[in-house]
Amino acid sequence: MHRDITQDEFFTPTEFISKYMNLKDIGNELYIDRNAGQGAWLCIVRDAKVNNGITLEQALEQIYATEYFIDNCIQLIKNLYGEGDINVLEDNSIPKKYQKPGVTACFEYNDRFLPNIVCCDATLYDYTFGENLVFGNGLFEEI
């Protein structure tokens, strides 16, 4: 999961993530990566959730991601969900409730809309994912 250095991107090595996260404590909480890249951290969270007794479908429903580059989002979806048919929704093809400031694309995977993965400008997006979600037990809602 490396990218051309001219993009000024850095993807956290999987070994680093595994070493510094307490994977045994990952349960039913919602997890978000606001700069998801290609999803290395979220794949580890998904796997930890499944190893801790949560079904794969439930684990994927509890993982949220935003990313600036569409190609990273596509690779993120492949890494999280596996190979499949990915459709990029842009402009008016994005469902109305997901048309928010900063959103550039949403995605369908095998003809199913993915409400939890959004391609966006992180400085403009409100991180609601079409719902009223609270991440981090409200820690960041007071800012």
C-alpha cells in the first residue's frame, strides 16, 4: 500500500498499527478513519472485531471512512470488502441526504450503497454519513 511520493501521502505500516493498538478491547463501537488512505488501520479493526466475536457484516457496518482521493477509496473498499463491483457515485448520482459540503463521491459495492465510505474534503465535510452519528463517545462533539 504505497503511493507515489509526489502525492505527499504516507500510509501507516500494518506492523505499527498492530503493535500499538489493544486489539482485544475492540468491540461494538463505531470506528472512523478520517484520512483512511487505502484502509490498513480499518482492516485491522475489522479483523479484530471478527476475532472478538462480531460477525463480518456487523464489523463492516461499524467502520466508517473518509478519504480525499477516489482511487484510494476504491482500494479501501477492495481491502475491506474484497473484490467486487464498485460503482463511483458523483454529483447528482449521490443520494440527496449524502450530498453535503465537501463530498465528491460515494460508492456502491455489488449494487449495494455504502453509507460508511465517503470521498470528501476533510476540511468541509460534517462527518454525519447521512445520519446523526457520534464517534468517540461524543469526545469530539464538544469542539
